[in-house]
Amino acid sequence: MYGYGGWAWIPFMPLLWIALIVLAVWAVIRLTRGPSGGAHGRGHGWTGGGLPENAKSPESPENAKSPESPEEIVDRRYASGEIDTDTYTEMRERLAAHRPKPR
């Protein structure tokens, strides 16, 4: 019924398992890396990719923005709908009351 050709695939079984393991490892690496390409923010998988050597990274000090002031944070949260008008007004009043006076 199966004939003599049934044993011909046995030498290829280790290759199948190796391919499956490589595929699984690749999938885990690909899924655990964020959209930035990993911890260094430079690569796209094993191909290298990313920023050219002379390009500045978004995390470089030259591109660093000053931290948001408390008022800017409240404004941003209100603009995004995260807080309502009453909360916004109360927070702005509290911030204004505790802001040091200029000399």
C-alpha cells in the first residue's frame, strides 16, 4: 500500500525540525521587539537597518526637549479629553496659587 518510497523522507526530518526551530526563534524575537527595533533603537531584525552612522538618534542630547511644565501637562491632558473642564480649572488654579512669584 505505501510502497518502498515511504522511507525516503526520513533523512529530511532533521531539516524540517531545524527549520521549525529557526522559525519559532525568529517569531519570538520579532514579536518581543518593539516598533523601534529593540533596546538600541537602531536595528530592524538581523538585517542591520536603522539610522545611518552619522544620523542623530532621537534620544541624543541635541534632540532633547525640556521637560513639560505642570501647566503644559494640564493643558495637554485637557486638550486630549483626559480631564473635564472643572478638573482643568481646579488644577490650573492650584498651580497658579503654588507658583513662585517672580522677583
